[in-house]
Amino acid sequence: MIDLNNEYDFNKIIPKKIIKATYKALNNYQYRTLFKYKDQILNYGKYNKDELNFILDSIIEGETARKYLLEELKSTEPLLLEEILNKFNFSDENIIRDLIFLTEQGFLEKIIDKSTGDQKYRVKEERFSLQKNIFDTISVVHEKNTCCHCGLCTSICPLDGIDLTNDYVYIDGGKCIRCGLCYSVCPQSFTFKTELDYLKKRNYDLKYYKNIGFYKNMYSARTYIHKIRDYIQDGGVVSSLIYYMLKNQLVDAVITIKHSIDFWKPEVAIIQDIKKLKNTAGTIYTHTPLLSVLKKTKNLKNVAIVALPCKIKALIKGSLFPVRLPFFNNIKYKIGLFCWESLSYEKMLEFIHKNFDVDLDEIVNMNIKKGKFIITLDSGDVFSIPLNEWYKYGYNFCNYCDDFTAEFADLSIGGIGSQMGWSTVITRNNNGEELFNKVLDAELIESRELKEGSSKLSLIEKIAEKKIKNSKSI
Ligand SMILES: Cc1cc2nc3c(=O)[nH]c(=O)nc-3n(C[C@H](O)[C@H](O)[C@H](O)COP(=O)(O)OP(=O)(O)OC[C@H]3O[C@@H](n4cnc5c(N)ncnc54)[C@H](O)[C@@H]3O)c2cc1C
């Protein structure tokens, strides 16, 4: 697992340089804003004094490192990422994080070296450098209609000034202090994939599969837990992982979704009891701002999350963000679901009525297989329609997503690539691989390895490639 919560080691740097950088860091806009509204934030009570101080300290620490890096880079020729990582004593994770933020803030720019074609980092002219220094609020993302409604901004906002539902986001001008925390963690505000991929390639012992990304191993697997078989979507691997994690107290809770009174309308669930698994098993193709519950789980020691790729990306962005937040330290496992797109509940109603002429509550199962969207009714009747029809109803934000297989998760799980009744599992790092093996050893699942070059893998790769090609840039 990439450790993005590393602290900086300033010990090897000349003290004079660090003092100068710290002095400049105190001018950081986010720091000054949060400091200015400290009393208001504490009175509101979402963050206590220790948490707020923790946030402020980490802003200064991260900003000091960035000011130091910037000063050093000013006196060099444009450098390759590799050269920058070799030049500085900070961890690679921290340097990469800082380069991403310095670039987004407008202090650095990426240029292509004409002679080699390599990408290099160059300090921008001073007169341009303040342009994007102040992060804007999340409304920019919403105005562009690219918000993926992950809910992370509502979790992080110190004064709960963001009201987010499945379909809209409202920023309360009376509460917003324009600290920009929301914009910094937003998965749709700016990208970071190239740099993180570079890090995975450089430092982690991982294989790479074109368009599917970095991984440890790939499997087809299915559950042995009979009690849940009637409720699961594919091979029931996700439910088996949840069962194992809760039963063996690897985590205190799992954040995912469950059916609500309107059966196909998802509701965020924080499950702590394995008896509740029947309520969560199976796929609901509609969307909910899952990460808005993070504020409720911050006092738990260890948490796992089952989520769509866009939400997993948001979690990575949140931990990449150079502020150590109380929310992220307890997320032990990230389980990502494959996803081409999701729908709002209203669009789902429209899609079903127009294409099948049945009521939503007659449907007991929905699935995507072999290029078709399939529904099973409680009468036992099965109907299907080509996926192209379903694609017309997706959210706009799905058009900006290039991640079919949840590349940033610890484990990515989907149906495609495996035969009916089995799930495809991609372990992305040691954390994911170890969890998968524990569940296998506990004989809760059976598995077969998915071999490189197999036709099943090519199928996943083809869809992932199509998603990348179709995606617009944010
Ligand atoms: C919107 C969406 C689109 C998908 N598209 C594809 C696709 O194109 N191709 C493909 O191969 N697979 C897709 N999947 C994944 C697939 O449907 C299964 O969820 C996956 O194979 C796991 O099956 P399982 O039997 O192991 O899971 P189960 O044991 O049945 O458990 C499923 C878990 O997923 C959680 N879950 C269900 N719906 C949601 C949701 N909307 N948001 C967050 N968590 C949820 C449940 O809470 C449960 O914990 C999609 C899933 C979703 C939610």
C-alpha cells in the first residue's frame, strides 16, 4: 500500500533553509483561513481542538516542504521526476505529493524536453506563480458538471457548508469560509494518476497489465458461504471479505451501501454485524455519496470501504492531500468495484420503464453480462437489453472517468472476466493480496488464478481501454 501519510524528515536540511521555508509557509492561504476562523470552527464542533491543531500543523509541515523544494528547484535546470526523487531527502511519496500540488497551484509546470521527449518539471515564472495559489471552492467542479458526488467534500468541510445529494451540490455562502479544503481533496479537481503510477513502478513490486493497471495477482473466485448465496451479485467475494474482516475483527466497521425502503435506491451503510450481510450483498447500479459518512466513522480504529472507482480515487486524493486529516488514518482496506457507469435513482426508474415496462419493485436482480443489461423478476422471468441502451442514462461525471477496474483500490472486484456465479478479483498490493489469502485460507472462498494472456483478461482489458479512450479530461 502506498503510504501517503509519511511525515517529513527535515533533519538533514540546513536549518537556515528550513526556517526560511517555514516563514514563507505561514503565509499559506489555507492555513491563514483556518486559523482566522479557528473559534468559529471549534464552536461548531465538527473538529475538536486537537484535530484542528493537527490539521494546521500538517498544513505548515507540508507547505514548508513545498516552499523548500520550490526554492531548490529555482536554481536548477528543469528536472525529470526521477532526478527530483534522487535529489531530495524526503520520501518519494512526499515529493510526488508536493510536485502534484506545486503544479496545480501554478508554481511548477511540466514541459517536454525537445531533444529526448522526456517530461520535466520547471519552476514557473514568478509573475505567473500566484495565479492558482488560492484553491477555489468545489462549486467550480459542480459548475462544470463533473462532480462525482463522492461526498468527501461534505465530510471534510469544517462548518458543514456543503449540502450534497445524489444529484446536486449546494454551497451555503453563509457557512463557506473559502478555505478550499474541499477543492484540494476533490477527485475531479485535478489529476494525479501519472505520478502515482510512476511511484508504483519505481518502488513497489507489482506487475502491470495494459489498461488494467498495476497488480499483484488476478483470480476468479466464489464464496463457500451458503447463507449469502441467494443475495450476492456474482461470486459473493465482496461479501465473503466483509464477513472475514468483521468476524476476525480486522476492522470495526465496513462502509458500503444497502437497499433502502425503495429497494433499488441505495443507502449508505456502516456495517458492524455479519448478520447484516444479507442487506448489503448484491449490486445496486444507482449512486450515493458514500464518503459523506466518513465523519461518522472517524473515531473507529479500523474501517474498510467497498466503493466504486470514483470514490476510491477520492480516498486516494484525500490521503494525497498534504494535510493529515483525522478521517483517513483509519481506512485499512479499500475494496473497489469494476464500473462502467452508474445512474441516479430517477434515471434508473426512467430506464426500466422505457425499456422493460415493469415496475422497479418487481425486479429481484439486475446484472451486466456479455454486453447486456439483464433483469430478473420475482416471477422468475428474465429480460435483457444491449448495454448501449443503458449507457444513455448514466451520470455526466461518468464521462470523465477513465478507471473501469478501480486501479487505486487494494482489491478490485467485478463480474466480467469470470464465468457466471464467479467474481474476478485483482489484488493491487500486498495489503489486498494478504487479505484475499486470509479469506482463502479460512476456506470462505475458492479461487483460480487468471493467467496473463487469457481471453477473459483480454475482455476486461478491452473494456478498460474503451473507458480510457471515451473519457474526457477534467
Ligand atoms: C454502479 C455499478 C456498476 C458496475 N459495473 C460493472 C461492470 O460494468 N462490469 C463488471 O464486471 N462489474 C460491475 N460492477 C460490479 C459487480 O456488479 C459486482 O458488484 C462485483 O462483481 C462484486 O460481486 P460479488 O458477488 O463479489 O459481490 P457481493 O458479495 O454481492 O457484494 C456486493 C457489494 O457491493 C456493494 N455495492 C453494491 N452496489 C453498490 C454501489 N452502488 N456502491 C457501492 N457499493 C455497492 C454492496 O454493499 C456489497 O457489499 C458494478 C457495480 C456497480 C455498483
